[in-house]
Amino acid sequence: MSVHTYPLYTVLGDYIRAFLGVCVSVVPLFVITNKPLVTYAFWGLIVVFTLYGLRTLARHYTRVETTNDGVAEYGLFRHGFAWSELSRLRLKYFSTRRDKSNGWMQLEMTGNGRRIAVTSTISDFTDVLARAADAAKTNEIELDKASLANIASIMPGRLDEEAAV
């Protein structure tokens, strides 16, 4: 069994953005007191940044456990499934630059009506991906070309090219 979490250094930027967003949104409430529409807009921003901070907190305390038998996610809710129940696997790449030099990946696994999604910022992401890719190969799941290319970029030779849809 291996346990994977989102370490503080991977979510620290999100905590800072949420905190600064709330702070920047609170200041105008003290300066602009007689404009109700502006007040409502800034209260809306406070709610949005607070929810973003709570979402970051939930992610920080989420843990994913992988075993030879299956995968489980423990966070606000607990859910998981056996690798033999894996029915869909997608690995998406999200770029933060035009030249696609920076970014992150999101692994989506579906099985037994449950969906578990982890990003590449989780500890030992390649272990989770390797187990999921092996299960996909065993279960003969057809993967889209983007997922195959993304898996090949991290783990060359892990899956066959004919597994593409």
C-alpha cells in the first residue's frame, strides 16, 4: 500500500492567492460605504476567495491510497474501487504557457460508478499513474490519443499505441 498526499509546498500558492484575494476584497468595503452594488460585488469576491481557500484546505488534507487491489480517496468523502473495476482512464495536460513548457497533469480514474481525480502535484504521482495504467492495460480499456501521449511522456513504453481510441 502507498499513501499519496498534497504536501504543503504544492498548495501554498493556492493558500496565498485565497488569502490575498480576501484581503484585497475586504479593503474596499471600508473605503466605499455608500455604494450598495459595489459592496455586494466585493462581498461576492470575498465568498469566492473563501470558497477557493476551503477547497485548497480540503485538497491539502486529501489522501489517496493505492494497493495492489485498488485505489481509495479519503477527503471530505471516502470512496474507492478495485483496479478490476476500472472502466475509464484519462490523463490530461494543462499548460500555463503558450510553448507548453509549464503545467500540470490531471489523472481521472473511473470505476464502479466512482470517479477519483488526482493532479501531478500529489506525492509520487508516477506510482499512482503506473498502477492505473497497468490496470487499464489489464482491463483492456481504450484510451484516447492525448492520454496515451501524456502517459508516454512520463513513462515511455508503458502502454501500447494500439490501445488508442
